[in-house]
Amino acid sequence: MNFALTVLCAPHNEAAHRALQFATACLASGHTLRQVFFYQDGVYNANALASPPQDELNMASLWQALQKTHATKLYVCVASAIRRGIVDENEAKRHGVRLANLAEGFEIVGLGQLMAATQTSDRCITFG
């Protein structure tokens, strides 16, 4: 089966961890994970500057490991990201921000990527 996930919650929310667990289990079972789309507060999962306490999971690095291992697309909604202060190099220049803070392996895109996933995936699952 082809899956697409949407993550609506910040990395400290248990649902973000469940999304990662589902993604890992999906891939381990031989399914295809087309993409993970981070929307609303879910974009905080892509913040390279976040430093969770040592006794908490670093969700950005865990998502990055999944992306490196499985070449899964990690898409971040541009409107949600900019509203929450998460920008890549291009958006930083465009908005006059001195520092890009989008974690490596994540890509800022529009909602069209989410809509395309709903058309090309067998299942679209939202965690929030």
C-alpha cells in the first residue's frame, strides 16, 4: 500500500511520536510512504534550532534519520512554517530574515503537495 501522513502537532506532542512510529512500522512492513506533510503546529518538527531536553526525543533528528534511510519526502507547509518562524534559505531572503532554521532533509512546499498525495496514495493518515 501507498501511504501519506500529515502531522499537525508539535514535536513534544505524543501524536508526533506516534506518527513517526507509524511511519517506521509502515516501511518495515514493506509499504511505501510517499510523504510526510507537516502542517499547522506540525511544522515545529522541522525546526533545526529546537533543543529538547536530554530525556525527551529529538523529533527533528528522528525524522531526518527516517528520511536518510528511506528517502521519504518530508514536506513542510510554507504558510504554516513562515507564520511560526521556520524558514529555509529562500524564504529567509524573501522575508528579510537573517537565519534559515529549516532542518536538513525537510522541504518547504505548498498545499498542492498535500492535495497530490491524497490523489496518489491508497491511505492518507493524519496525526494531530
